[in-house]
Amino acid sequence: MRPTRPLVPRFFLYGEAPAKADERFIHAETLERRSRPSGWKIAPHAHPDLNHVLVMGRGSGAMLAGGQAHGFTAPALLLVPAGEVHGFDFGPESQGFVITFVDPLLHALARREAGLENLFSAARTVPLPAGDTLCLPLATALEAEMEEQRPGRELMVEGLLTTLLLASLRAARLVEGAAGAAARGPRVTLVARYRELLATHFRDGWSVADYAAALGATPGRLRAACLEVTGRAPIDLLHERLLAEAKHSLLYGDLPVAEVAFELGFTDPAYFNRFFTSRIGCSPGRFRRGAGG
């Protein structure tokens, strides 16, 4: 009998039995409340339809996601998209807030600001400037509002979350811009626009040439920008997005593999099978069975 991969625990909130979240679900709590009881370590797990923003005000550690450890030192943001297997190893006495919100709410906000979809395209850490005066106060206010039963509470919570997400987007863009420097500004902008288009059209079967045309750029210019800014070619960024969505569908959906292929814009399920297998190391069906125990 072939060994199977260990089952990845799936929770509502960490340690809680899986449940269907309300379409406007938002939750906020202190990092200490969730992490101190487990010795500041959160074992790898996943949430099918919940995203996280961790606003770290003090401490350091590592976020485990995407098969690797992402180190961080506060102040910082830790962003985890729905469906991503993740865990944390916090330094003792770390301080911050864990903000959790349902995926449909992210998609609704992304219809007005497409950059938010890209912000949660993969798990990431975002350093904040020393003496951050925006993200941490917003998270503090959000957690406090969750504890009260004052008039307009639901709207206030949603407004604070929206503002926090936009502040997170700006912080991420600031880091990307600083890394790019002034001479690379146009290329950073082009890559950011490409990522936003990926979030909108990755299911449409577009080629890199299609994306380049939509951006008003040549494929060569788009390739040069992606290589300089991210170290990866445009096709690699496209494939990463497709694979992330494929994994999510296989883990949490019940569509047959062929239907998953069609949903992702593949016209030939056999080609999707080869595409997935060559990059993940096993077939889509085996990936689903292994994840399910």
C-alpha cells in the first residue's frame, strides 16, 4: 500500500470544527488569545473560504505557507488567502491581531479595487514602517469594535476592515515600489497591472500575448518587466495562479477533474492533467485523494 500524505486539518477558526461562514463574516481577535495556549505555535492547517490579515505590532517569527517559511519582524502584515495551507511560529510574547474574513467579501471589494484580489493571490509578508500609524490602529479599533454591541456595529466593522485592506494594499505597493527604484517604476507598474489582470482573467484561457495586448505592451516588454521585478517570466506567474486555483478546487470542491479543467480555461482535460502533474509531481486525482486521506 502506498503511503498517503498526512491529512491537513481544516478548521473554521483555528481549533474549531469546520462550518459554513456567513457571506459577510468578519472576525478579529488578539494574537495572544489564539497563540499563547499553543505555545505561540500554530500547526499547519487550512480554511476553505476564510482569508487572514495578521497585523504584527511586536515580535518576530515565521509564517509557514506555500511549502516554505516566510520570516518576519514586526511591525509587519502577514497575509493568507483562503484555501492556503499555513502555520505560524511566533516568538514568545509577540503582540498583534488576527483579522479573518470570508472570501466572498474579498471578491465583492475587489470588484471596486482589483488590487485587493492580487494582494491575496498568495501568502506573503509585508513589512510596515517603524511607528506604523495606520494598520495597527485600524486593527486595534476593529478588534475593540467586535467586542462591543454599539449601534451600527456591523457597518463599522466592515468599514474598518475595508480601510485596513486598502492600507495593506498601499503598504504592499510601497514595498514593491521601493524595491523597484525610480528607474524601474514603469516596469513595477506594468507587473502590478499584469497581476491584476491575472486575478480577473486567469480562467479565460488567455495567453501571455493576450495579456500583453490588454496591457498595451509587447510580449517581450512584459517578459522583461516580470523578470526584472519578480525574477519570473509572465507564463510562470500565470501558471502559479492557475495551480493555486486548481489546488483549491481539488481540495475543497467536488467537481470532477475534467470539470475543474474546464473551469480554469483548459479545453483539453488531458492537457490539464499533464500540466498539473509536471508541476506538482502527481496527477490531479491523486492530489485530491492524498489530501483527503
